[in-house]
Amino acid sequence: MIGLIIVSHSKQLAEGLLQLANQMQNTQHCQIRIAAGIDDDKHPIGTDAIKVMEAIESLADASHIILLMDLGSAILSAETALDLIDSELAKKVHLCSAPLVEGTIAMTAAASGGAPIDTILLEAKNALQAKQQQLNEDINLTPSMPNQLAPTSKYAIKTQCIIQNPAGLHLRPAAKISSTLGAFKANIQLRHGNKIADAKSMNQITLLQAYLGDKIELIAEGEDAQAAIDAFNLLADENFGDDINTIGNSNLVGEVVFLPNVSGLAYHLPTCIGHDNKSPQDNATEIQRMTQALNQVCTYLDTLADETAKIRNNNIADIFHGHSLLLSDEALLEDLTQHIKRNSTHAESAILTVFNEMAAQYKQLSSPYLKARFIDIEDLKNQLLKTLAQHTATKYAFAEPIILISQDLGPIELMQHIQPMLRGIVLAQGSPYSHTAIIATKMGIPMLVNLGEKVNQIPPKSKLILSLEKSTLSIDK
């Protein structure tokens, strides 16, 4: 069994990461602990060597214990903890320099599949490569990368499948494949077009960039080759752990007879709150305002996620848990803090600048799925600005059926408008790949995007008819 310890300045950050890692954890092979934050209600950010020591000692039965640290002082706490524990136990401990989130996920997947320690550490080291490839950055390939895999012979056996997962082989199915196949004694490779990956490596599988409808081929050779092929086919039949609401192994195709129209009164979403131009307070006060706003929105998001999980859908809840994790990122806090210090400006100005830069980065991505995440960033920015302006989140109530009109709409704003009288959503911009669209679809709310600026000129309370069959919006005169 491998022990993994997340050492972080933020307890919220570590707990969110643990929740993410649990989705691909096999507890028989991998145990995870957190040593995060300090026991001070007023100043909870920091690391504690004693907590790290206790986490290590709780994993004393593990064959190896890996520590992942977020920032420099977390490394100091980890090193101090090693000086405090028994010397024989300390020999089991590995301090890993991999990025905290990507490294944790990569090591959890590898360890859960029974991979040896060297492979687990190498997976963590390579954990950024999938993201780097998506962003078209240069990647320095390590010896385990696809172009240097051991060749297979004519005795290798093969199987193929068509990917049914709407998001392709993303993190969760890649982890499922690698952790399942990692236990077999065989050379197992996964091919997508002209790309080949080690099928026991989550990182390499995600680098294949295999999407819905793509054909992939598994090649296995060795003692457990047939067993690996059988296990892979079973995974493929189950869509690699994703629930895509299929019937058996095939999609039934029919013809649509009728798509009902929906109608309601035009309701324009209020414009985003601005901030006044009064002089900023001193830097320390503005940093405190900014930090408090981040904490308040995180708390709101966690509550929203928990309520959504109980009433509606865990997949929707995961979106808001992810937003909370993003706002808890130490790097984001540092960027906001440095902006205030450098410019002696408002917390509002720092949030506008940093989040606009983040949104711009997403808009430049080639993948429509990833590009659409700029809408989430804009939504989080708006929630923070409202919090700073002391505008509490509002649950809207309408006496008549309405169709919501907006320039764009974030997933948090959507949840604030979910109620029985909401009949449909129409946006001047938006994206069919956004989290807003995903949530609306799961909730059965008709939605049209990219209608153009004229939609904003529709008079309030006009009676509208939304046709999904024709993808049109019309005014009922």
C-alpha cells in the first residue's frame, strides 16, 4: 500500500483536492491523508510540522509514503517532520516536487492500480504534460513518454472500441483505464491515430486527446495479455466509469416527431454590479477585504454544491466544488495580493484585472470545451464584486412564466434563477459547451445561445416563443 500526504497552507484547498482524488482512489492500494492549515480561527493559513508528523505516523504500515507540498514553507514543515519521526519510518518517505493538484491525481491513479514506487513518482513528475500539450507548450519528453515505449511483436493481441464518452478520455476515464490495467503483467499500449501511450499511465492516456466518436486500439503482449484485453473490453462496455445514459452497448436512433415550443415573458438579467471610485484604503485593509470576499464566495459555493448534490445531481455539484477549489488556490491569492501592493488600489480593481486576464487565457484555447470555461471565470469575478459591494445572493421569484435574457450567463447566476416559472434561457453570446449549458440541459431547461445583440433590445415583458426545433426566438404579437 502507498501512502500519500497532501501538505498545504489551506485546509479547504487540501480537502477539495482530496475529494477530487477520492474519485479514482483504490483504498486497498492507496491511502491519502491531509496535513493542512493551522489551528487558528483568525489566521488559518499555514503549515504545521506536527500535523505532517502525525499524518506520516498514521501511514506507518505503508510500503512508501509520498508527500506533496504546495509552497516553500510546506517543504520546510515536511523536512522538520522527518526529523521528528523514527529514522526507520523516515526511510519510507519521499518528498515530491510535482505540482500539487496534477501530481496528486496522477499518483492516486498510478498507486491505485498497483504501480511500483518509481512509476508513481514518474507519473507525478510528468503530470503537467497533458495540460502543456493542450496549451501548445513545448514538452520535454521523459523516458516513459509514448515515442519511447517498448515495441510489441506479432504475438501481441489487440482490441478496439469507439469512445462514447461525451468529453472523451478525460481525467476520470483515463484514471480508470490506467488503474485497472496497471495490475496486469503485460506490455499494454493504447493507440489513437498515430499516437501511442502506455495504457498504465494516466498522463499518457490524457495526452492522446481522444474524443467522442474516436476509435482507440489496445495492444497487449505478455503473461496477462488476454486478461488485460478482457478487462479493457469490460471497461469500454461501461464507458470507462462515466454515466452517459446509454442502453447496453449501443445507441438507439429514431426520428423526432415533435419538439414543443416554450413561451414566457421577457425578463432581462440585471447588469453586473460595478464599484464606486472612492479612494482605496491602505493595502492591508484592501487585501483583507479581498481575502474575506474569496472566503465568503467559497463558503457560498460549497453550500450551493452540497444543496445541489442532495436535490439534483452530483455532476452539477462537482462544478461548484471545482469553483471553490479555484478560489482557494494560493497562486490566485498571491496574484491578487501583489496587484494590490504594486498599485495601491482597491480589492475590486485587483479582482477585475486578475480575473479578466484569466478569462482572456481561456478564450485563446483551441478546444471549445476548455474555451467555454472563461464564462465560469467571469461568473466568479461577478460574484466576488457583488460580495465586496455587500450584495447578498438573491433567489429570484416570478409570478408568471419567464424567458431569461442576458448577454451571457454563468452557472452560479443560473442557479440563482432556478425556479418553477423559468421556462427558457436565451443569450446574446454564450457557448453550447459551457457549464451553464450543461446544467440547463441536465435540468431540462430549453436554452439558445449566440442569438446576437438584438436579443438585448427586446422590450421587457414581451411574450416570447422559444423553438428548439428551429433554434429560434420570436415575439408573440
